[in-house]
Amino acid sequence: MNLFRSEEHIERWLAGRRPGATIPVEKLSELAHAWWSDRLSPSWQPHSRDENQAILERLGLTAAFWRLPNP
């Protein structure tokens, strides 16, 4: 994961290479909260692949890049 200050900064960093997925830092914050907000709960259990995929979809991260692999 890399953080950039602008689309222009991404373009310069890519130097002609194809980009992966880019999301605004606000969306990254939403993702981090959804993914980890229950982590400190004494009853925490790791999320299943399907639960994690549901988090991505709920946040609108539905492009092929965001599809988690099946075991």
C-alpha cells in the first residue's frame, strides 16, 4: 500500500506502468475501521473470507482487484 497526495503524484510514481486499485484516504479509513474495529474485543475471532468479502462489497469495493481468492 502506498499513499499519494494526488492523482498526478500517482502518475509520476507509476512512470507509465499500469496502476492497481486506487482509493481516497477517506475510503481507506472506512476500510480499516470495518476490517479491524472488532479486533480488541475479548470474543474476537478472525473474519472468514466471506465476511471480509462482504466488508469490501459493503464499502463499494467491487472491482476485480477487490475480489478475495477462494481457498
